[in-house]
Amino acid sequence: MIENWMQADLTINGNRIHYVRTGAGSGKPPLVLAHGFSDNGLCWEEAANELEAQFDVIMPDARGHGLSARVQPGEKIDMAADLAGVIEALGLDAPVVGGHSMGAMTASNLGAHFPRLARALLLEDPPWFMPRPQAEKVEAAAEKEERPPHPMGAFVQSLQVKTFEQLFAECRAEHPNWSELTARRWCEGKKQLDPNIVAVDNGLWSPWQGVVQAIQCPTLLVSSEPSLGGLITPESAQVITAMNTQVRVVNVPGVGHHVRFGAHAVYMKAVWAFLQELA
């Protein structure tokens, strides 16, 4: 982490939320970035290294992640409300709010339910899936009060038996084009993850269509290539932009779900173009 960046804790909705901030007191416009599932705030560090030239970048750890509060099985958490609490506690004036994956869902839910708090949204490959037959089985299970297995449960359990060194070696082998800093932060997040996170009641997983329709601010959605693991398909991108003309989709080919990790320069070019339009 850069020497002049600060890190601290806030108490939000009765829970500790840790964050890193690049420009406290600088007078630069605020930019809040929410990380993905099993990551931490510093997984945004490489992007923040560039963005801090013009923005005060705030990177919180979600509950159950990083250095924020641990969670309990069955606990109900609202990451969008937590993020709103961070913005209010820090006195941020209508920041741009971004996020990747789970963090993109958090940011979009904030934009939908706390519209006065966000000037614009920057969403990196949110898990907004088109309805498919399997969803009917999940709904049927929910009606019977049966909780379907968390899709990341096995992955989270595997993290508990691997050392940081093992994770780092695997990450470097699987993603040789990621920078060493990014790979290191990604692995640190995995070792900080609370395994109970797969057993909480997370309100982010409500139907996304209503969230998209409720967004009232300019929104950039950066998608990637579905064949490589990208979650936003051309079909879903078309549906999303038809639902809300505030949302613009930029596709980055040749890269999967972690768009900014795998195609950092292309991702940042799209982000800077969007941010400059807001100025």
C-alpha cells in the first residue's frame, strides 16, 4: 500500500468496516470502490494508483472480507446499506461509486436504493444472469424453505487448507498476465475471507431487473467475454440497456470475469473516458 494512503475503521450499522483511502483532506472528488466476493478493498490498488491523481479513492472491505467484521451463519447483512453508511460517515459528497462482481451488485443496489448518495456508477461484470430453467428449481427450494448450496461454498472451503504461498503460485500459473501486485492482493483477500460468508442472508441476490430499472444516474457497465468466464452476455447487455438508458455497456474482449486484472490498460481507458464525461 502507498505510504501516504490512510487506513482506518468505521462502525457502520453496528459493525466494523475497514477501509483504505488515498486522498483524505485533498479536496479531490471522492470515488468509492467495492470489491468482489472473496476479495478485499486493496484488490483495487492497481487502479487506485492511477485514479488517485484526480480522485480521493476510498476502498472499503465488505463485512466478512478483508479486515472488516466477521459474520455469523444465518446473519442478515445488507452490503449496500453498509456502503451507504461508509459514504455518510465519511461525509462524502455524491461520489462516483464503482464495484466488481459482488461489489458491482453492491454499488448498483446503492444506486437504486440510496439514489442521493451516488453521482454515477461504475460496474465491472456484475452477476446479472438471464433467467433459465434451473432458476425454477431454486425458487421451488426457497418455497420449501430449503437453502440451496452457495455456489462458491466448495471454493471457500478449499481456501481454508491452502497457504498463501500455494494460492499465490496457483494464481500466477492460472493468470500469468496479472501483475504481481494484483495477484498478491487477490490472494491476501482469499486468506482474510470469513468462511461463514457463504451462510449469511445477503440481500444482494434479489432480482436484478428491478435494480437496473431503479438506477437514476449515469452508469458504465464494463463486460467481458462469456467464453472466458464473463458474466454479462450480449443478450443480457441488450436487455439491461433497453431497461435503462442511463446504463452504457462497454465490452472488453479476450478477457474473463476479472476485467481490470486481465486487461488493465483497456479497462482504465474506458473508465477514464467515462469519468471525464462526468466532469
